[in-house]
Amino acid sequence: MRRIPLPECLDNRMAVHCVSLCLDEEPHDALPLLSEPERLTVSRYRQCADRVRFAKTRAVTRILLSRRLDCPPQAIDIVPGACNKPEIKGIKGRKGHATPVPLFNVSHSGSLALIAIGDATQLANLGVDIEQCDPALDPFQIADIGCTEPEKACLRHASDPLRTLYPIWVAKEAVLKAVGVGIPDHLQSVSIELRPGPEIGVHCHIADWHGMQGRALEVAEGYAAALAWRDRKNGEIANG
């Protein structure tokens, strides 16, 4: 596991960890760290690779959260929230929390997983997405399904439309995961503007989402990834 470097202005608010997964080895060592419902989820996956992605990612997530919460990984009660986005409900053996529990979000694709953890006293939303790039993918077919008109125009003018599509797509999904809504239903609600460097322009067409920010992440050759967040002050303004 390695921590992905972020600018100093972000580093005290959030962290992103990249985990390499061995997809052909059963995740036996991860199972003791999981809850009973999580172990049941693992058993329902038919492919070893899918069992590894879920079990290993959730186990490492629990370890990282436990360091912040000063508790055993198994004590953290993680439940599905809105649109099945996992969230911390509480900590077994504790009544209430002196400070808000951390925000977190995960994504996995191919043999990599990303885990983003943020300070809930400073952040209102947090999301992350990673995709293994498929060179055979038709970028314009995907664009017809979920890209906005400005995003399609960006693809049409790109020298390599496929390499342009992936950064747009992971940023879009990271934003929607941060907000906590169904991705297929809201692909047109967010428009991504690629900029020089890692910063990404995020244009939300729903007023309550204004203030979302995005950043491209460098993870490994053949992958695209992005982080999305909203500062708590912006979230309060948008919801107020």
C-alpha cells in the first residue's frame, strides 16, 4: 500500500491510499477483519478476483480508519448509506463521538484499489474513482451514453479521444460518488472540464452540489483516477 502525494493544502484534510491486489489468491487473511455481513458479501462473488477486490479493499479501509479512530478494525460499524455508499454508523463499545467520524470512499479496478479518507470537520463530501483503461473501448459510444455536450466537444477536438475520455469519466464518477447519488441517473448532472495539470473543473447542474472540486490522480500506467471533494463551508452554503 502506498499513499498518493497530495498538495500540502489538501494533505491535512484528506489522504488517498493505493493498494495493489493479487487477484488469483483467495483473501483469507482479510476475512477476520470484516463484519459478518461483509464476509457474506465476499462469499456471494463467484470469481476469485471479485472476492479479492471487495475483501482486501474493505479490510485495508478498516485498518486505515481504525488508526484514526483508535479502535480495532473489527469494531467499526460500516453500513450502506444513500445509494449503498458505505459510511460509518458507529464504533462498537462506544457511545457517541467527540468529533465527527472520518469520511471515506473506495474504488477498485483491475488489480488496484483506491481508498480516500477525509476529515469530516473540514469536508462535506468525498469521492474517489479509478478505472483500468481499455484500448478497445469506443470513446464516442460511451460519450453518447453519459457525457454532456461540453464533454463531447472536448472529445471531438482531442488528438486522442480515448485518453481524454478516461480522465473525464473518472472525475465525473468521483463527483457523483462524493455526493452519494446513483451514477447512471446523474451522468448529465455534472460536466467535467479538463485543465492543464491535475486540477479539474467541476460544473454541477444541481444547486445543492455547487462547490465540488476535483483532481486527477497519478496511480499507474494504464489506469485513470480522480478525487472529488467539497469543503464543509461550501457544503453548508449550498445546503443553507
